[in-house]
Amino acid sequence: MTGHVNILKLCVGCDAVEELIAWQAAHPSGLPGGERRHVTRMWPKRAAEVLAGGSLYWVMKGLVLARQRIIRLDEIRGADGILRCGLVLDPAVIRTEPAARRPFQGWRYLDPADSPRDLPEGRAADTALPPALALALADIGLR
């Protein structure tokens, strides 16, 4: 069996993990169990690897700061008739160690070996470093 692959995506409109959590709480998904659906234009060519345990890693202000496990991929046809991919996510937002990422459009695959580690449970409530400091530390490899 091949391993899994993750997806990396900019979290547009959220500068912090708390904002993502608050936005998701304020906008119920309507999916079973509170699952979230994030619609993207492109369908992953490596869908089987994504579904073998992958997560969506969120980039906020130049840093990967959180992830959500990808449960399934739904076909979504927009009002314009174009078929899109709905990444169905576990509702749990898991904080990660900060990892610097340059801006990009769309989404990218993220190899598990290059994925930031999850923060330990007790550190999830820690006061976050200022984004500029966290970015500087990540740039020099001190996450």
C-alpha cells in the first residue's frame, strides 16, 4: 500500500487558528457530524493517496498553523455548471508547529515528511507567538 499525501492551502480571510475555528463555528456545515466542506476548483490527481490518511494543512499569514483530516472528496457542480472538488474535512482543527510557506495560488501536495508536527494537546491553548516572530523562527529552522 502506498502512503498518504497531504494538501496545503492558504486560509484566506483568517490570520490565526482562532479565527478559523470561530468562522467554522459560526457557519454550520449542514454535513453529518459537523464535517466541513472546502470546495476547490481542481480535483486531486493523487486522490487515493489523499484519502489514505491525508490532511488539509492551513497556511495563515505565511505560516502553516493548523490542519484538518480529509475524510472524503465530494463532486460539487457549481451554479456555472463546472464540476469542482469538495474536500470534506473532520471538524477538529489540529494546531501544528509553525512552518513558513511562501504565497501560492490554489493548493499544493505536501509530503508527510515535510509536514509540520502537531502541537501537543497542552500547547494548543498557549499564547501564539506574533506572526512575524514565528515566521522568522521558522525561516531559520527553529519552529
